Amino acid sequence: MADVKITALPDATALAGTEVFEVVQSSTSRKVTAQKIAGSFATDPTNILPATAGGTGFASYAVGDILYASTTTALSKLADVATGNALISGGVGVAPSWGKIGLTTHVSGTLPTANGGTNLTSFTSGGAVYATSTSVLATGTLPATAGGTDQASYAVGDLLYASSTTALSKLADVATGNALISGGVGVAPSWGKVGLATHVSGTLPTANGGTNLTSFTSGGAVYATSTSVLTTGTLPVTAGGTGVGTLTSGYLVRGAGTSAVVASVVYDDGSNIGIGTASPSASAILDVQSTTKGFRLPNMTTTQKNNIVSPAAGLMLFDTTLGKACVYTGSAWQTITSA
């Protein structure tokens, strides 16, 4: 057989075990069969096939070991570590290692919502992140449709109201003395005055400063019939009134118990007084008229008469001791006798 470089030889097929190889042993060339070589590796663990011969250079492993090229001609083992770690590249020419995934160093791109991310790389300061569809997130002021207000700023006193089925609007505050008035179903509210004829129902009770009355007696008074009830009508005597709605013109009134007053027999036209007449004589300060009764002077004894202090001239009375009418002349009492 002619000399041929080993590298120029064709690859061998499956070995039968009877093939013969030349080996150098103790500086002497010897022959050995393929079967013997295989048996030698099987019975002697020190005969480990190195990486340079297509082996690993290792005869045993710990569960989870990973092999990596530590040089161009050798493999090394990387021991397993606790869960929660990943195999991290050390860079070209540097051994790998177990470690945590650095989101700023070992991850590229933006995590989409389909993988549990936001697909966003920046956000509105102070804003919310919300879904604009079943697969898209946005950042900014949270709209009403996402449970927000869609408003990013307010003036003190602003109120929010639904201006549509999917939007909120602001109602600015106004000066004191106004109340929030409904605009009606489907219409925005507004600030305004409370219309007592349009925005109030019921009758204000006395307990809240009202009268609890909705109508009144024309020309009548409103007065309390108890500590909590008002009524309307003719003011009774017990409330400081007369108890009657009409009086006889010119006649003085007199009490008739606690319920009402009635007209007396005394008539006063402002200049003259009449008793028993509504037409006192203009020449009489007091005009007493009757067809069934007389005018009676004060009755007293002579002693009682003389005890009157400083009687006025013209003073009249009936002296029961003398049985006569008397008049004081200005200096003495004179009896009135028939001629």
C-alpha cells in the first residue's frame, strides 16, 4: 500500500473490532485491534476521551451540569443553581454564568400587551394607563368610559356632571346665594335662585319658621292657638284682639268675657258723648237719653259729702241724709229744692 497522509484517507465505516491500529507504547510501535481499544476505555475510567478527540473530557456529572467550551480545546462544567436564575452570556470569549435577567441589559424591545406588558415606553406625568381597546393601552387623563373624569385640572368649587352617556363636564362655581338647580332630565344642571313657586313643594311648618298655612282670612290676623300652631281669622281677646270682625261705628266696646267684646250703650262722636243716643246734643258734653230709666247722681251721706276734698264748683250728688240733690257752688253745698 502506498504512503498516503492520514487526512487524505476516506472515513472508515462501522468498526467490526478486528481492525488493527498502530500505537506507540514505551517508545516501541505496536499493533492493537479496535476491539481492544474499546475494551480498554470501558474497563479503565482514566482513559477518558478528550475534547480534542471528540469527547468531553469528563466521565461523571452532577445533575443539571452544563458543558461549555472554556478554551478552544477543552470543555468545562457549569454547575446548576437554584431556581429563579437564567443562563447569562459572559460575552465573546468569556464563560457563561447563571444569574438574573437584567431588564435593562438582557431584554430588548417593548413588551406588548399580548405578553402582559403595556407596549408603552413613556407615560403622561401624573396620568393613568388605561385600555383604549381589548389589546391597546394608552397613557394620559383617564376618560369617563374607563371610570375616570377625563379632566386633568379644576378650579376650586367646580362640580362634575354627566354631559353625555360617556363624558363628564365641569360646572364652574358661582357667587354665594345660589343653589344647584336641575335642568330637567337629560339637561345640564345650573346654579341659580330657588324659585319658591317652582322648586319648593309642601307647606313650611311652624317648626321651621313657617306658618303651615296656605290661605288666610282676608283682613284677618295670623295668631298662635298654641305654642306650635298658627291660624288665621279674627284676633281673639286672648291674643290682644276684640274677638269680633265688625263693630258699630261710634260706640265704645265693652268686654263680654274672654271670648269677645261687644258694643256698649256709650256713643262717642269725638266731641260729645251720648248714652242711649247716637245723636248727642252739640251743646251737651254728655247727653243721656232714655224713656224707661233716669239719670242717677252719686248717693252718699252728709258726712261723706262734707269729706270730699276740694270739691269743684258745679259738682252734684244726692245727699241721702237730707234726701235731696246737692250742688257745690264753689264755696258751699246747696240743696236743690222745688220752688
